[in-house]
Amino acid sequence: MVCLSLRSALASAFGIANRSSTLGVAPQLQHIIQSTRHHRPQDAAAATFSTSSSTFAKKKALIRYHLYHPTTLTPRPLRFSRNRALRHWTIHRAWNLYRMKVKRRRELELERQYNAMAAANEELRVGAGDGGKLFRKAQMKIGTWSIPERGGGVPIEYARGQVEWVGTVAGGVGGPAKIWDHEWKRA
Amino acid sequence: MKRSLQLLRPVQQFKDRPICGSCRKELRRAASTQAAAIAEDPSQELESNSSFNLPPPSEQDATRFDPLKSTRYREKKKQALPSSRYQYRSPRFDRGPLAPHRPPPLTDPASRQFVPGPFSQSRLESTYHSTIAADYMAMTYQHRPPGFKPPEKGPRLRAWEGDNPYFANRKLRGPRGGDVLRLLRKPITFRNIPMIERLTVHTYCRDVIRSGSAVLHVAGMVLQEITGQRVITHKSKHPEQGFGLQKGIPIAATVDLKGEAMYHFMDKLVNVVMPRIKDWRGVRATTGDNSGNLTFGFEPDVTGTFPEVENNYDAYPPKMIPGLHITIHTTARADKDARLLLEAFGIPFYGKVVD
């Protein structure tokens, strides 16, 4: 389902007419398309979604056709020549490798943070010298899963404005947005 | 097959021919002297009998040669040769690793399920990975001292107890108060920080019963417009006497969003649509299905404020713009975790808080 939708989304995004010709359209719809395409201007002015029943039926048939007919839903598979297929394959593998690396880096970073938290808490529990009072206080998760209205949870300001600080070039993490990498040189 | 067999036969004959040791040596010596001669003068390797020496085709043959005509003749006799194009159709269903031929992998452009992209990096997604995930982990961190073992809990399924002889070896009983086994919630570590999995946009058009399917068509187009995905319609499963609803008429439409499209829709929702709703307190905090999937709804006038609909508002019959139900499926195992995650994403909650 996703691919179909993406195709239509792409088509709409790039302004590609889904079917410029009526060649591939089912024969029973040919006359409908013809009639709707070559209607007179006064018809166009009067035509809304709910005019006479015949126009409405035609429009409905058209909408239905473009939304649900299997010929419009099933895209043809792309056929690549050998070199192009190899190029695609190489790029795809490189992209997967890159994604795996990014994912791994994130996981390792989270693990490092988690271990640091665990070490700090252990120090607080045993080595702080207050009998673990501070530790127990820190572990009381009062209001963590509550909502800001009740004085807990995550404040609404947390999510706003954050996006301005992360969209960096080359997958950088944190820091101000770097829209253009001026230092980049062709290797 | 037949041709390859024919080719194989002379080779086989040659291989099977018995050769005595001295003869073999002879042959080898001859071959080596030949190789030396060829290395000196490469033109020796060329065959003496060239096809250029053959006489050209006769006048009669040349005039009679008409490939187009012969093709037509073969087609007429239904003995057409296979097309020179490579005509491979991938099988429609993947019947598992033992099937003789399987469809290409989804990453192969020749596959019918191939989806190009992603073409963009969602800001919401990068926010999640850069900030939200780590903060969420820190917020919900539960310390476990070394050697700590959580107390054992009772079995989730009960045994059948009683004098009844049929209780022996019977399948275990479900939990008290209903047969639904809730998901187990584990403490959150760096491995299971919840994230948004998918997002479902749903609309139920009750007016279909009264005024026909036009409402559903418009709803489908609006959904497609605001999500950028194809819409799936659903038929009613049960008749409803009170509404006058029959079984099997198309009455609802959904869109399932994942990945890039999901994050873009979510971004739009949080940053464009929600701030502009008047007198809206937020999503009710008790929402959820007990397994980390939260649902909320929007009235038709809110649907009208989606930028795609708003910019082209005249294209839709104003009374047919649908309301929406939006379900956010997260990888959290409990509603409270999912709620905390969505709070971090910027969805406001109000009201009573359960669990």
C-alpha cells in the first residue's frame, strides 16, 4: 500500500499527470472521460459536486476509477539495465551501511549515557555519605508520568523550537543548524 | 536441453578415447611446440578456412529471404518464436524459501513493492534521536544496584484448581477479570526507549447511510490530501438497526502512515494544526488501549485547518469535510510511557491521569 501511495504522492508533488492519455483507461470509462473533458464552459460554471444526477454519476465514476482501479493502483516494476542496476545496488548497500553505522553510533551513545547514569547513582547510593538519602530522593519518580497540567510530565515548551537546533548537515547531533557546509571540498 | 546434449557428445567421445602413455606424451609435446610457434607468430592461430572464402548467397536466396514474412507466417501457424525482450514477471506471492522462484527483494527496483526514498529527513525524527530519546531515558531511569533481583511475581495464567477430574492437564486459565493478557512492562533502559511506530488516520462517515457515498469519497480525498498516502476504505461489519446501517456498505476510510510520511504528518499536526485549534485543552490523558497506542479525534473544522485543505478549501464541499480519528502506535508497552513520549513530541494532555 505504501508504494502505491508514494507513487501518487510523487506524481502529485512533481506535477506529473497520472494519465495524460485515455489509452490505458478501461473502455467503459472512455466515453465518460471524453464527455467530462470536452464539456462546454457554461457547464463548467454550473458544475458543482451536486448537480444533476448524471453528471454526478460520471464524476463519481471518474473519482472511483482514479482512486481504486487496480491499473492505477499497481505500478509497473522498474526495469534497470545491468549497469544501472549495479549502480543502484551499490548505492543501496552504501546507504544501508551508513544507516547501520548511524544506528550503531546512537545505540552506543545511549548505552554510554545509561552506564554513566548507573555509575553516578551507585556512587550516590553508597559513597555520598548521607546514608543514601539523596539517592532515595532522586529515585522517587513523583509526577514523572503525570501531565504538565498537574505539575508533572514534560512541559509543552520542551518540544517547541527544538527543531531549529538539530537539522545539521552531515548528520551532526545537537548544536546550531548548519545549513551549508562551507568547508566542504571535493576530495 | 537437446542442443546441449548434442554438443556434449563429441567431447565425451574424445575424452573416453583410450590413449596410451607414450601417445599422450607425444600429444603434449606437439601441443607445446605449437604454443611456442603461436607465441612467435600469432597469425598462425587464425583459422585457414575463413567464412569469407565461402561463396555469397545466391540471388534466389537473397530475394526469398524475408524475415518479416516468415515471422507473420509463424504467428499465423501459432508457432511464434519467443520475443527477444526479457519478459520476466515476478510471482505475485512469496511462497517461502522452498518455492522454485520467488519475487525479488523489496529493495530491488524490479520488485512491485519497491519504495524509493527516503527523500528527506524529518525534523521531528532527528529531534527524537538527538534529544528526546536521551532525555526520556534519563527521566525514567530506575536504578538497580548490582546484584539486585526483582521480586518474583505470580504466574500470569492460573491453574485449574478443584476436584473436577477434567481439570488435569487442562490449558491454563486466563487472568482474573477477563481473558486479556496485558503486555508486560519492563523498566526502560537504553534498549527499549519508546518511539513512534506508525500512525493511523481514520474517519467514519455516518452520513453515508443518509445521503449516499459522496461523503466517503470526499473524506477519502481529504485524507489522501493531508497524508499524501492512498486511502483504504472499510465496509461495515455488522448491521446497526438504530442507525439504519446495513452490513457490508463502505462507511469508513483509513490511512496507515509509517516512516517518513508519518513523521511529516506528525510534524504538521503538532506544529501547524494543534496550535490553531480554538478552546482546545488537548488530548484526554486517559486515552489509550493499555498497550501504548493512543487515540484522539478532531472535529471537521479542525480537519479544515490542515494546510493542504485550507489552501484549497473551495475544492471540497464544505459540509462533507470529515472529522478524524488519529491513533499513534508506539513501541511503549504501557499507556503512561506512550503519553510521556507524546508529551515530549509536543502533544498537550489534559484531565485525569490513570496509572
